[in-house]
Amino acid sequence: MNALFIFLISFLSLGEISLDPIEPPVQETLTQYYFIRHAEKDESNPQDRDPQLSEVGRERAAKWAEIFKDVEFDLIFSSNYKRTNSTAKAIADSQEKAVEIYDPKKLNDPDFQEKTKGKTVLVVGHSNTNPAFVNLVLEEKKHQDLDEKEYGSLFIVTVTPGGERTSQVLYIN
């Protein structure tokens, strides 16, 4: 009986035994942002502050959709202009996604950061807002406004779970 008592005490002192599987630690993922400028706008009416895309612009928007066919976006954002919406919509439609409107006056605010954390995100903006947005995400002033005639710039910004931020710019013309 002494041996059985010692065995039980020893067994119980091993600690709690659980039959539940061990949960692996949650791994945070990269956040990746792709910033493009809207495609070429119709400039036939210089007074129009919100023009549609030109024919060349519609072709470029379709080209962007083709370029991004292998990038699965979680979120697609556009400023609230016809030219940015049309550019974003070409890509969103090809991926069966919705386009969300962002406020260029609230670039990279805490709500945007939280909503996009760990996601792959497309932002369609303008020659001045894209570099400003990229700089805010990078937390440094690295990029200048784009030339008004530059429509093929692609900024790619990566934020690691540890907070390291990198960027690159490609020109697809």
C-alpha cells in the first residue's frame, strides 16, 4: 500500500495533464501596401475638377488589373474621384472585391492602420497623395510628389510584425 500511495503522490505532483491539443502561437503577418496613381484622365475640359478616365486611362486601368492578377488584395482603397474609382474598380472587379473610399485628409490614421494590419492592400490615389501616404506609413519623408504626367508608378511598402518598414518604387509604363 505504501508503494501505491507513493506512486499516486508522485503522479499527481507532475502537474495538470491536459488532453487538449497545444495551440500554436499566433504569428503576425506582414502588412503590404501597393500604391498606384489613377490612370490617365480626360483633359478635354480643363474646368472639370473630377474628370473620367480617357481612353488611354481605361486601357491602363485594365493593364493594372492584369499586372495585379497574382496579387490577392484583402482591401482596395480609392480616393473619392471618378478617375481613382474607375482605376480601382478595374482591379477590384477582376478580384471580385469592393472598393472602399479613403479620406486623403486622414492618410494613415489609426483606424486605417488597424484595419489594414497584416493585410495586402491596394491604394489608388494621386500624384501628390501617394508619396505623402507612403511617407506617413514609412514614418519618414522619403518620396516627393510625382510629375503630373507620371501614371505608371507603383510604390510597394512592407511593414513587418516587428515594425520594420521598407519601400520600393517601380515604374510600369
